[in-house]
Amino acid sequence: MKELTDSHDDFQDAAVLRERLAGDGYLFFRGLLPRDVVADVHEQLARILYDSDWLARDADPRELVASGRAVEEGSAGFFGAYTAIQSTEAFHRLAVRPELLELAGRLLGEDAFAHPAHICRIAPPSPGANPTPIHQDYRFIQGSVDTLTTWLPLSAAPPEIGGLRVLAGSPRLGVLPVKASDGPGMMRAEADENHPEWRTTSYRPGDVLLFGSLTVHGAMPNQTKQLRLSADFRYQAVSAPMARDLLGTGKPHYHPEVPDFATLTRGWTSTECVEVPAGVQFVDRWDPRVDDVPTPPSRFAYI
Ligand SMILES: O=C(O)CCC(=O)C(=O)O
């Protein structure tokens, strides 16, 4: 598979970044976030996974060697550990790091904020767990088509541990039809799994992959004995509409299986990192599986 293009040296250049995002549908930044900040989150989450019995007892928890009790996202036995992870302030604070908010604002051309549904992925080895099927985020996130996703490895993610791959140029395909599938999200976009423009890399903590909501992407199978630990966060312009959740607005990922932020944030130093700014307009959700979703116009004018 082809290697991702590194945009690290163009981080300050909004015009270059916007043009590359329009053409490729993604931007990759090697080492954008301080390694010690990511390492601290990794360590806190590894401790939770160890205490939840998801990790082998005879290995250093930081190695994330899976025990037989590590389960696929959303299945029985998942929500205890996931609630503890969602209660971890340092994890949520990663989403509002100045590097990420500035990057989103630079690309969108105005102030941006992070959706509070910050997602942590704990991908167990395959077979046994299915990797996230290829998809476009627009059907899941809805609201503004220009919502941006960042995907961050929280531990080293060489291709064999099943990091993310993106299909370069895929926003030009518009909103694709979907089929039911196994794996997180349970929907697969109808795109060519073997296209020559699939790209990935050997991810390291501190790296950031950003893509638009029409970019086709998915995870690869985890062929190691370790858990793959990563985060995905979403950003949108303050002036753009945000999709209302079924049970309110600005809820945690997997709410209501995961408690509300009022419970998760007990004892935190600040809750700002999980708040939606005042004045954001909300719109209703539509059924993400419907066949013909018109492709909304994008400020990135995908070419
Ligand atoms: O990390 C994964 O397995 C899936 C992440 C993803 O698809 C996303 O960020 O939209």
C-alpha cells in the first residue's frame, strides 16, 4: 500500500493544506503532538485496561498485550472498561490540544470546536474482532459535510496492528451507497477495497491523520497479539450546523450505555473540553442507511 504524504512542514500554510485536502481528502502530520502528552494518556488508559482484565497479567501493561477478555467494541463486556476510559480527563483534553483546534480552524477559515463525542478505539486482535469497515464519516456524523476527523495512534501502530488506511481522492466519489457489515459502525461504503490509491503508514504516538467527512477510510486487521489503541475526534466550524443526538446534544460516545458527562466528569479540573460552544445550531439526523444521499456542497470544493 502507498505511504501517506507528510504535511508536517506545511502546518502553517493554510493555502497549501486546503489544496492538498481538496485533492487527496486527507492530511497527515508526523509528530504533530508532544509525545509525552500522548504517552501520559496511553499510560492512563493502559492502566484501566489492565485493571479491567483486558491485558495479559504477565506483560507490562504499556505493551497492551491482549488477554482473552478483550472484546470487540460495543459487545458484552465492553462498557465497563469503556466507561472508565470515557471518565479520563486527559483523554478528552487531547481533543482540544491547540495544535488540533488551530489546524481545524485554519482549514475551515473560522473558529472550530471539537464534538464532545471523543472516541477511543481499542481494537483486539483479528480474527475474533472485526476491523472497522471502510466508510465515510458523513453518514455517521451528519450535520456539516465539512466536519473534519482526526485519527491519532495512542501507541505505535505499524500496518500489522491494523492502523487506519485512507483512499486518496475519494471525496470526489460523493456520498457512496452502503451495505451492512461486521465491525465498528456496521456499515461498509461501496468502494474498491483494492484501489491503488489506498494509503497508510507505520503510525507513531504524536502523529495525526486528518480527513474530510467524504473520505473513504477504514481499519486493517490487527494481526498482532496487542490491542491497537487510538482516538478519533471531530471538528467543525462554529457557524456550521451540528446533528442533534437521539438523546440530546453533545453526549459522550456510546451514550446511554456510557453515562452522561455529568457523571463522567466528576472530579475533573474543567469540563470545557466536552462542551459545545453557545450559539451552535442543531439539525435533525436522518437514517444513515438510506440509499440516495445527495452530496452536499463543500467549502473544500473537492476536485
Ligand atoms: O480506528 C478505527 O478503527 C476506526 C476509526 C474511524 O473510522 C474514524 O475515525 O472514523
